[in-house]
Amino acid sequence: MRGLARRRVYGHHQNKEWETFRLKVYEGYTFGEISANQGVDLSTVKSRYYAMVKRVRKEWDYLE
């Protein structure tokens, strides 16, 4: 994914969804570890992660 498309999907890097996605996918943290690290409920972490997955899939569909 390149420049503008990546910015459109991920938004600002302070975005909590992006941070959760990054920790899960790129850093290999578990949902429980992310939850403890961010100080939020496990369900919030999962919601953020799957919302970002949905955004990424939508963007990939757009690019194809």
C-alpha cells in the first residue's frame, strides 16, 4: 500500500485503532497484552482491531 492510500486507511498514527492493529500484527502482542498495556477492556481492544481490519480490507478491495 502506498502513501496516500495508506494515510487514508490508517489515518493519523495516534489513532487507537491503528496502534492496536500495529501491536497485534507487527509486534505480535496478544489481545490480553494490548488490553493491559492500553488500560482498556479486552472487548475494546478486539473492537478496535477488527474495525481496522475492516478498513484495511475495504482499502484493498478499492485498490484491486
